[in-house]
Amino acid sequence: MSTLDEELASLHPKYPISRRDFVMKSLATGFAAAVLPVSAQTITTDSEGLSVDEVAIPVTDGHIPAYRAQPIGRTRLPIVLVVHEVFGVHEHIKDLCRRLAKDGYLAIAPELFAREGDSSQYATTAELIANVVSRVPDGQVMSDLDATVNWAQGNNGDIDKVAVTGFCWGGRIAWLYAAHDLKLKAAAVWYGRLTGPSTALMPTNPIDIVGELKAPVLAQYGGKDAGIPAADIARMRQLLAHAPAAANGSEIIVYPDAGHGFNADYRPSYVAHDAKQAWQRMLDWFRKYGVV
């Protein structure tokens, strides 16, 4: 079990979470406090030729903030949901949206921790998990992603061309969303855990829902990721071989020399060669399944 999974298991509340006013009304600027200082190799993508801004997504109990990037002057754009890491929508996630927009996508990253707090303000990952991440229900996340797709459809997005990609915490969510949304055409998972503790808020794991997948998944992992056992990946590959027809072709790629977070260019975990290759594979995956 990974450190993140252990933290979630021990800190998960044993009581229902009361509804309250949203804590986070708008997105944070810069990088999350828990990741500072950022690496000198951090990539910054400009917004030339793009329309980028913060938007408010109507959800079942109010609004959540999201970062949106898309090419200027184009309509009926393919949609990519970008599901953030444990650190929320900080500058790295915004940059990933701009990179996707440069390739012609309407890329949108909703802040899926908005009700639970401002994840950018916690100085350590342990504090962030205890106060925010452990309190986020999977069902709420699925509903918020559905709402984000609906928003994108009404704002120059093509509902017939929807994909999702997620990183770390968001990688697990991308697996789950691929088993949730019939509109989804393709999913790209980055080092999302496959197994872990089941709780009232997180009742299922990706390895449990292979038979429910509704879209083909490209999942990319680091061979040196201590938190995601090779045995889990091998088991997932076996299960994918018998996935439903809608998910036929799903694939797992392992980069032997990479660890967890190998695409996170703002952290020491970044592996430039593998990250660039994995990014191109993701773009090719989306094109292969018509999200272009």
C-alpha cells in the first residue's frame, strides 16, 4: 500500500460530512505550498493563440471553480477533462491544460476539492490529506466531472469527442470515470493507484471495475513507483484482456526507469524523456479514438 493510501485509510472520517458553504470560491495562483520550492526544470507554456481563464461550473449544490484553456476562435472543440493531482488545480495543472489547448483541445480542470478546502494552502502533504483529500467522496467527484462535461458542451465543446486524463490522485479518478460516463471516448491515466482501502467515500478501486469500463484506457506507470506494486499492474493487465467491448484495446505502459510523478516537471520526480514520450502517446491515443 502506498503512503498516500495509508494516510487515507487512517485519516478517513468515521462520520458523515456535513454540507457547508464552499471553502474555495476561486482557484489558487502559482503552485501549491506543499510542493515548494519548485524545480528549475519546471515547464511554462505560454497562452499565445489561446483563450484561458477561470470559470465557474454549476454543480448540484452550487458552483466549483475550474481552469479552462482552448484555441481562440474555434468551436466544436474536442473536450479533455484534466483531473488534478492530490495538490489540486495549481500552476502545473493549468500548464497541462495550456499544452492540450495548443494541440486543439478544450482542456478543463475542475477543482474537485473545492468544497473541502483550499488545497494550495497546506504546507505538507500529510496536512492536505487529513484536512481535504480524505473527505472527498467518489460519487461527488463523478457528478462534478459530469457537470464539467455539460459546461464544456455549452461553451464550444463537442459532446461527441470527450476524453479524460488524470494524474496521481486524478489517475485513479480517471480509471473510475472511464467506468462511469457513456459519453467518454478515451481515457489516459498517469500513475493512478489500482488497489487500496475501501471506505464509505471511496468504495471501489480501479481493479474492481474493469468489467464496467465504457471507454479504452491508456495507463502509464513508472517501474520504480514504490506506491504501485508491479503485481497490481500485472493483475490489471490480465483483467483488461477480458474487458468489455467498449474498452477493447486498453493498454498499460510501464517506464522501467521512472518513479511516481514522472510527468511532474516541477518536482524532482520528473523524467523528461519518459514524460515526453508518454505525453505523445496520450495525444496519439486520443486521436486513435476520435477525440481530435
